[in-house]
Amino acid sequence: MTTEQTPVSLAQAYIDGLANSEIRFQHCTACGHAQTFAHDACQHCGAESLVWKTSSGRGRIYAATIVARAPSDAFRALAPYTLVVVEMQEGARIMGHAVPGVRINDDVVASFFVHQGQTLIRFEK
Ligand SMILES: [Zn+2]
């Protein structure tokens, strides 16, 4: 264990959350900004007063695309699949898989599935 704050260790809280079927995000106690890509400072106001919170799992589709050709062997078995960016109720935007047929502005809730040992998010209506 190291106390050094590298990007890898910062992301670990997020990865650990997924393994527990939780979407965790960083909340800035200075301005209220929420971010899911772990940084050591707020991307909105620059404050370093960040705390991890767990999302309700509910949000709204911000962008959606269908991936017909998987970028790697690990995902080839899943293709074609739907990838979305969801704006969570807490304000953080997060990318994940989604059930087929979702559209922009649909209300969705996160579920989780394990693919080749990695927990991934799948949004459902
Ligand atoms: Zn901030």
C-alpha cells in the first residue's frame, strides 16, 4: 500500500465501487461539482476538497451509440452493443453499456454485469 496519490490509486476507489455494484464519484465540497474521472483537484473550481460519494444509480441518457465493431478482443463477444453517456442525478457524467433501444433523454438506472472478470455498468430503462 502506498499513500501516494497517483491516477491509478485514485481510480481504484471507482473500480472498487463497481465491484460492489456501486457507482462512485468525486464530490467537490467547495463548489458542489461532481466528477467520475478521478483527479486530485476539482475540474470546475480547482479546490482539492474532494470526497467520494456513491451515486443513486439513476440518471438520464446524454448520448448513445451502437458499437458494431468492438475495439478489442475482450469486447468482440458482446458486439453489437449500446454504449451511452449518462448524466447521473448527482451531476456526474459516466459512460457505460446500455440495453438496446435506449434513446437520449431516457431515464435509466444502473445495473452491473461481469465480463471476463471485470465489473461493467449496464444502464436499463
Ligand atoms: Zn469545485
